[in-house]
Amino acid sequence: MGLWQVDAETLARSRFLVSPLAETFACLKLLHAGAGAHPGERDWLRRHGPAYRALLAADPVTARLVRAGLGRDWIADFLTPTPRDGETFADGVARVRAADPDAARADLRLSAGGALPAVLERDDLPQRAAALLEWVWEETVRPSWGRRRRVLEADVVARAAQAGRGGWAAVLDSLRPGTRWLGGDRFQVNRHAYAPRAVAGAELLLVPVTPRTGWVSWEEPPRYAVVYPCAGALAAAPDRTPVSAALAALLGAGRARVLVLLGTPLSTTQLVALTGQALGSVGRHLRVLRDAGLVERRRAGRSVLYSRTAVGDVLVEGAGVSPGAAGDVRVGRGR
């Protein structure tokens, strides 16, 4: 298993970070896999998959680069630079473009598990990788980045609250399958058989993405990142949030949609972004739902988060909707 030995000081200073480059690379992985983990991802792939496949068909060099770089057990390091604070997509992709060609080929040999095909023995691989990421960003991520960012921020706030309740061990255990806090100084970051790495005196970053995927990265000076699928993944458009007819008849469609979405803690602002409803409408729905004992709220830092109560879960489940289900957010662990 992949094991990091994390000292107490590093763990105490670990923090969350939202990265547009990480979100874009996660979307590239989803496009490459061609199979979605839930209906929202499958709908997204139907919209963007054909253009992606056409792009690679017209550029066989980049197609071979992607296949080599997204190895089964290892991703070429130069494709996933460790995220940095306040970094825009342009800043991040510039680091991919500036990678040393020799280092990029060495990374690809490791991810591909052997010698590279002759077509990849060239110096423009970092530029090709950057151009592909720019296409993924412009065509598939940037148009929805505002909503994506709000979903990611909702995950960060919820997990920060979880750390306050149960400590970092509870957070690390729940990031994605394969991550576990083993006690002492041992953090299992994946299920692969890699040698342990000493992560002491380093910066440890936890980076959410909306697709059901994840990876780890590191760089010098020592900065380590665990990229994980957020608890609320972007899926359908706001007006397509699934709400049963019975629940809508009981509460009203708008109020029922808010209740369904609150399977994961969200703020009022995030609910506005996810539902497309006006701020005043969302506020009124929350007030009614709280008065009925279906929703509760708590403060996490400067944010106020709303979530369903046990009674709210029973009502949603009884109406034929999974307690964790939502249209724009889908609660569950990624792969």
C-alpha cells in the first residue's frame, strides 16, 4: 500500500485547497476513461466525449502521450504539479508547459511501465500536454467553473467541520477508498505497493475535485497533495435535480429540491448556485424546513451550513429518493 509517515506537526498544519488545474486534470481522466460513475458524469461524457475523441484522432502523438501518461498504477508526474495557493488555471498549466523534456519522458516511462514508442521520443511533450489541458479547461470546465468551485468549497467547509468534530483521522479515513489513518504517524494514501515516504516538516494539502477520481503528488520544497473526489459531485443542471412527485406534492418542488440536496452540508449561497433559485426563496425554504424539524444548521468557521436531520432523511428515503441523492450533488465515495 502507499504509505506516508506524517508527523504530528505536519498533520496539524494540513489544509484544504481548491485547484482549477486539478479539476481540469480530473476531467481529462474522466474523458480518457470514457465511463461515468453516476448519471451526471455519463451525461457530461455524452456531451464532451465525442469532441475529445475527435481531437485525439486528429493528433496521434497527443493520443499516445495521454495513454502513456495516465498509466494504470501511476500518473506521469509532470502532468500533475502539486497545487499552489491562489494559482489560476493559467498559472498551473504554465508549470506543465515548462517541464523539462527529459524529465517528462522519464515520467512517461515510469507511468507506461517501460520504453516509450518512438513517436514520443521528442521534446515538445510538455507543450502538447499543456495544450490538451487548455482544451479540456476551455471546452469542458471553464463554462461551469463557478458552480464547480461552489460545490468544491461546500466539501471543504463540510470536511473542516468534520475535522472539528472527529479530528483529522475521521477526515483522512473518508477521503476516498484506499485512504486510511492507521494510527501513530501512518497515513495510507492508496492501495498500491509503494515504499513508505517520510512526510515530516512538509506542507500537506487535501484537494477536492468533482469527478470520481483521485491521485497524489509532491514536489520540493516538501509539499504533498492528496486529490480526492468531493462528497458533492457536479452532475445535472439545476432544473434536473431528481425529486419524487410525492415529495414535491408534499413540500412543493423548490422546497423538496432543497431538502434532497442537503444530504451533504451546504451554505445558503451554495444552495442558490446549485438550485438556480433566488436567495430569498432558498432562505424561505430553509426556514420552513427548519421549523418542521427536517433541517438543522450549524456554524463552521465563518460559514453557516444546513443539512438534513434524521427525520429529513426518513422523509426523503420514504419518498423513494436515496438519503444521499441529489441532482447537482451526489453524495458518496469516489474510486
